[in-house]
Amino acid sequence: MLPNNEVRVPRPRVVQSAVPRDITAEFTDAASKLHGGQLVKDEMFTLFEAVGALEIMDSKMDSGYIAPGENLAQALEDDYDVRQPLTPEEVVGLMDQLLCHEVAWHKGHPLSQTLFTSIYLDRLLWPVPRTMEGARFDRVPSDSPLVGLVLRAYCLALVKSCDLVHARVATEYYYEEEDFVSQLYNRNLLSAFDISQFHRLLDQAVAWVGDQTDIDETLKQAIQSRLLFRHEFLSALHQDLEVLETRSTENFASCIAQLEPLLESVSLGKPVPEAFSLKIQRKLASTVPPRPMVNISHDDALAHMKRLCQDAIDMQQMLDYCGPSNFKTAVWTLLSRKPQPSIYIRCLLQALIVSNMTILGAVPVKDFLYDDLAELVLPASILLEANTDDVEMPSDPRFQIAQKMDGFLKRFAQPFVDTVRCACMNRCRIRRTICHTIVDWDNLQMEAEELDLELRTLSAEPPLQFQGGEPTWSFPLSSWAYNQKLVHFRLILQMGFELSIYSPEELPGMYWYLSHICSTHLGHIDRIRTFTVAARKRDLMSAGTRTGGSLQKASAFHKSFHALERLTTHIVAVDAFAIALHALYVVLARHNVLPSASSSQAYSSDRLRYEIRMKPFIPITLPELVPYDEYKREAALEGDSDVIILERASKAITEARKAWEATLANGAFIDDPSAPNKPAPVAIEEDWKRDVKDTMRACIGTSLAIEAVRKALAASSSENKSLNLEVVVPEVGSKTRWHDWWVVPQVSEKKSQA
Amino acid sequence: MNAPSELRYVRYDNSRENELVPAMRQLISKDLSEPYSIYVYRYFLYQWGDLCFLAMDDKNEMVGVVVSKLEPHRDGPMRGYIAMLAVREEYRGRGIATKLVRMAIDAMIERDADEIVLETEITNTAAMKLYERLGFLRSKQLHRYYLNGNSAYRLVLYLKEGVGAIRTAFVDPYGPPPPVPV
């Protein structure tokens, strides 16, 4: 089905000065020559414009439409009196309803369907107030301080919190309507006013409530906790990027502390539904059809708020740069939390990850890139040490190396940082973006190869010779780029599982392909390691003549070997698990017990479906696309008996369990010996551990499934019957889907029909 | 209730717009929170009326409709697109939608389509099953694609070999974001 939510923001039109003339007669004449339904459009009229069009005078599309007999004033205005006194219960009810709307807005719904349905907010914000005093519900203030002071202070502070969220999100990269709707409908969220003014009002309100003797104590506390939450939330949001300096989690922690009593007192509130109205939409924007109010539950709203605050607190654990691997792991792990951190957190993180070509406000992008190169391919290498400032003779190879590396930096820094920052997008967009950027990385790898050729002459790199073969060189920069690309290949596949892209009958093939990519990757890491070992040997041999910096060099090599080892362990774990699932699914498919989404009457063939699946990889030069026939043979394990395949599955899953154990033991982060006193990012590490443990649970599930199939197979061969198995492929989010990336079939004995 | 055999499947006829389009809109709008404007219908029907098929009951009432288009996708493959599919509630579960979609696909194949794509709401399992039975594959998930905040799957069917390798021009609107200014 077509979406009908094209952004309906009026486009700026070029206004040309022209002399107006009446064309009614000409128009009528031209129109009379058309058939009903005939479309008159220019070349530029697209489907998007057709979808974005509104039909005037259709009540479902035209928000300004007034039905015959409808009173204009009644159609547009509500007769709700914003000055009427409210009970404390109603004030609590209103505050909580506003919070629900605020969270719905955070979650991506437009203001027109959420906060801007509030008559109180509408009155505060229109006409646009020029002063804080002018921001009130009515020109004549309410006689009730509960309304004029308490509710007003709460509403104003809420609007200001929205202003701070809006400012951060709108500055960063996000997808309009997918992640967030930035439309303000010509209202201003009090952006001109300093938060101290809001704090003062909140303080006054808190004090006034405290002084009241005729309000029940529990209600007083309920109102106060809501005001205090606003106070703290405002401070927390105001901190914004300054968190890099303040490193304070205090405000967000206080928010969480206030959310506790807030949750407990929700039941005290009395809803005031008449204080919210859809009629306001008619005044907001004429280009949007009327749309329903979005209602989310108090529990959902408070849970979302709490997560937002907790994510903001935990985010602080990654603000110290501790090397490229650790940084990348922390970013990915935090942003992979479920549910995904809110758009505010994701945008804040984007800005913290990199702004002004600086990582976390402290590390130049160059250092980050060079650290990554050093860790993977170039420990203690002249390529990274050469510097045009130190060597000024243009004829010196070191000068030329430095120049080439500067060129590399200019070309690669941005795409490299983007691979990290990409994690801030919504999950669907991450996968879609990587599907496109692998093509860029394919090109980058080729460019890097050119540079490698030039650099190896300048650095006089001696080649290696394997078993009398051709001399080969390390190609460090392109090796690094290739590694990057292989990581992306794996991510596309794994996120495909996460986003439920693959149908059940594709699972054998997709896990085969995952293991194929892993083994390619492992081969590549072996190649890198071989050259690093050789470089280290050369280094030690020449150390006899030079003594300076040998300790530092040893440490750089050690770090690199360690990183390669960790990477290897991890990919072995993924590979082995993929091999096991591949084998298991092959047996299930062979015996026709694996469910299939496609039917025998389908239009497509397996070959065509393989082509769709490989679409992102078709333009990639390396690794080469596996031709369909080869894929079919390999993925179906043609020629292997069931017994052999199940044996393969058992062996692989045992290896996978060991490798995941080892991965867990290696930990999320590499210890930084240069900073032993830095606090570990415990909260993020916990997420990472949980993820690995869930994977291990999925391994155990796979072992059980393999055993169940083995038993059923033995039974069927002795009785010469078909496999008596029922296979369920658990959906993402279901209890038996232990991990989003690992689709473990639930295999059970089919209940007898008798 | 009518037996499926009493249904007639017909191709849309632009000369009968006045009678057919209102019925079509009524049928389709039922499932939508916000209706499509008349321009959306005309956009498809005037250009690709022959790719629109209707199911009519014995009283000549419309009970099912499929609306689609077919054109080169960014100077690349000839891409069919199934835009709308609706079957009146009390007629569901009889294979009417499948029949309509098959008619549209067959018509597109006749007109040399390379591929067919569409989107369907993640929660619409019936539609997803229908298309997947016909051989469509999910190629991507589209986050919060619909007004109600629901996500969608893009479903794709290749009809010829080599379609995946056909290069397309211009920027894919669902492609990568432009570089972020730093």
C-alpha cells in the first residue's frame, strides 16, 4: 500500500511579477474539452505530489472544512475556560496527560497530534509571547494559583524542555517523519527565554504548594514531584554538549529519582479530557488533513522517560576515548539497546561522537583513524609516524609518505567516522545505509590500493614470498579498507535477521552466506597477521643497531596482535554458529519440515530470489559474488548425507559455544594499560555481556534442535517414514528467539494425529 | 453471500470513471485513516488503467480492486509497482486478492516488466503472506512508513535474470543520507 504521509510542508515558490488577468472563460473552455478523469499534468508532477495533494471541502482531508450548518465559532473554538479553577487532582491529571503527549512527540508523532492538542499550551504559545509574562493562558489571569502559578509553571517548563529537545534533534542528522517531526506550525517553543526564568517559576510553584494547608499531603507531594521533575529535566537537557566538560549525571539521576513518586501517584490524577481538542489542528496548518490525537499510556510514557534518562547517564561512560575498538564497541552497544535509545539521545550522541572533526570533543579525527590503522594493520609504522612538520626536505621519502598519508586522511576520515556515527540512525536506516556505503568502501579500497603501491616504494617495504610464489606486499591501507567492508557485509546479513527480512526457506542459504563471509574475513585477518609478524621480525633484527623507542614499538605490536586475536576469536564464534545453523536448516529443508513463505505457484525462481538477496553485493568487486550455481551447491550441501551434515552441525555448535565463551572472557573492551585508573564503562559492558550471553543461549537452543533432529532422523530411517517433526521459526521479540541475529528453529516432535 | 464463482474479474475502463472510481475509493478508504486524494487515483488510472483490475459480484458491486503502475525506474529496470489492493471485508479469505494481484502481475509481464515492487505494513500479515506465496521477497524494512507510525516492508519480485545488476540513474530517495556537514 502507498504511504499517505508525504511531508506536507508548503514548498517555496518563485513569485514572478505579472499583471493579473481574468482567465475564467479560457479555463472553462479548456476544461470543457477534457473527459472526466483525464489527467492534465506536467512532466514534473510526481506520485509524491499526487499523494501530497489535498481535496478542499472534503472533511477527511481539509482541516479547515466547516460543514453546512456548522457554526464557524463553534467549529474553530472550544468553549473550555482556561481560567476556571481546577482541583489538585485535575492538575495532576493534566500534568500527566501532557507528559504522555510530550513522550508521543519524542517518539516521532507531530505536535499537532500530541502536545498541540492542549488548549492550555495553545493559549500560552499563540499569539507568540514576547515576554515571559506574556506567556499566559489568558490576558486576565486565573484567580486560582493552582492554575495561574502551578499549572502555568509546569506548562512553560514543559514547552522549554521541548525547545531544547527540538534544537538538538534539528541540528543533527535524522529522518523527518521516521524519527521525528520537527514541524512547529509557526509557533515558537519559548526559545528566546533563559532556563533560569523557568526554574524560578517552578521554585515559586513548589513553594506555594508546600504552603497550602487545604491540599491533601499526598496530592501536594504528587504535584511537587512533577514540578521537581520538570526542574531537573530542564537542567539535564540544558547541559546538552557541555556534558563533555561537566561530566555530570546528577540532573538525569534526579529525574529518575522523581519519576518513582510520579509513577506511584498517577492514580491520584483526574483526567480533564475537555482540555485537549483536535479543533486546534484547524488553526495550525492548512496543508495537513485532520489527524487523530495520539494517546499513549502513562506506563509507556514514564518508561520511555526513564529510559531516556538512563541512556543519557550511561552514555557518559563512553565519553573518555580509550582507543578505536573500545570506542566503536561502546557506541554500537549503547545504540543497540532495545528499545533503541530515543531520537534525542541518538542526536546528542551524534554530536558527541564527532563535531568539528573531533571525536568526543577531545581527539582529532586523524588520531582516531591512525589509531585504528595502527591497531589493525600498521603498528609502529613509518607510514603513521611520518610528518611533514618534522621532515621538510621534499625529496626525503618521509616527507612524501607524510604527504600521501595526508591525502589518505582527507579522503578516508569522513567515511570512516560515518561508519561509527551510522549507529545513531534508526535500525532500518542503518542497514539501508550500509547497503549503499559498502559500494563506497569498495571504491575506497581500490583507491587505497593505489596509495599502497606508491607508499611501498617510498617506505621500501620488502616483499614476502610464500612457498616460492610471487613476491607479495602488505597493502596495509587497502587491507584496512577491506576489513571495514567485510564488517559491513556481516552487518548487512545480521541486521537482515534482526529486521526479519529473510523468509524461512532462505535461512539455510543466508547462514551459509554468513559463514562464507566470515571465512573470507578470517582469511583476510590471517594475511594481515602474517605481514605484521614479518614487520615485527624485521623490526627486532634492526633493533640491534637502534635502541630508541623499542619498548614503545613492542607495545604497539603487542596491541595489534592482541586486537587481531580478539577479532579472530569473535569472527570464529560467528562463523561456527553460522555453520551449525546452516547445516541444521539444510536437513530441515531437505525433509520438507522447514516452513516456506513461497508457494509452488510463485512467479519467481530460486535463482531470481538469490539475485534479489545479493542485490547490495552485485556491484562489489571484492569479495566476489558467489555465482548462483555454486551457491546452490554449497548452500544445499549437495552430496553430503544427513548424518554427515548433522555431524557437521554438532561439531560446529560445540566450537561456537567455546568461541563465544572465549569472546565473553575477552570482554567488551581492551584494557588500556596507559590509563589503569579510568573507570570502566560498566553499564555498557553489561549490555554487551547480555548480548553475548543471549547468543550463547541461542547456541544451546541450537544444540537441542540438532539433537531433536538426529533422534527424529534415526526414528524415521528405522521406520522408513518421513520426519516426525514440527518446526517453528521464532519471530523477533518472541520468547524463544534468544537473539535477534540468530534464528534458532524450535524443533519438536509432531503430536500424533490420533 | 456469493460463491466465488459468481464474481467477475474485469479490467478497469477509463470511460467508466464516474461509476468506478467512487466505488474504488470507498473500498480503499475503508482501510485508511486518511484517504488518498482523487489525484492519486487519477495519477494511476489515467496512465495505467490497464494495470488496474476489479472484482465485481453478481449485482455488479465492486468487492475487490488492485491499482498499479509500470515504468522505467530511474532509467533502469522496467519496474511494476502495486500501489493499492483492497477486498471488501466479507469477501476476504476467498483468494480474490491473490487473483487480482495475479492479473496485475500477468499484465505487467505481458508489458515486459523486469521487476515488481510494493510496500506493505508490517502488521498486515495477510498481505505479506499473499505476496510471499507469489514469490515476493522482503528487501528492506521502512521505519515508521505509515501515518499511524507503523513500519513497512518493501517486497520485491524479479521477473528476469540480471535485473539486480541494471544500473539506475539519480539518487535513490531511500538511499544513503547526504554527507553530514561536520
